[in-house]
Amino acid sequence: MGKPVEVTPVVLAYLKEAVKTKKPYTEMAQHLGFCVDTVKRILHREGLVEFEGLVEFKGIEVKGIED
């Protein structure tokens, strides 16, 4: 498991501007010192970008699977 990443207001401000100016995710990741997947997770969680095909599993009840 990776180390926790602190998302500060400065990081959020950078990401908002980067999305607005359509910077590549690799450039955002390199600038912040995060991997691309982490940047994408933060962008999605903060509602800055919506990725096609991404499925949220929070609150979904799975039926037919027994422990």
C-alpha cells in the first residue's frame, strides 16, 4: 500500500489550474511528486475530472455472495 498523500489547498489550487489549462496528467504528477494514478484519484475525488468508465462501489450492496 502506498503512503498517504496530503492534499493541501495549494495542491488543489494547482490541480484546478492544471485541469483548466489542460495539462497532461503526467506533468501534474511530476510537478506534485505523485504517481499518475494518485493524481487521477485526487481529481476524481475532488470532483475536478470525471473519468469515463469509472465505477464507484461505495454503498453498493452485493447480493448472492456469502462469507
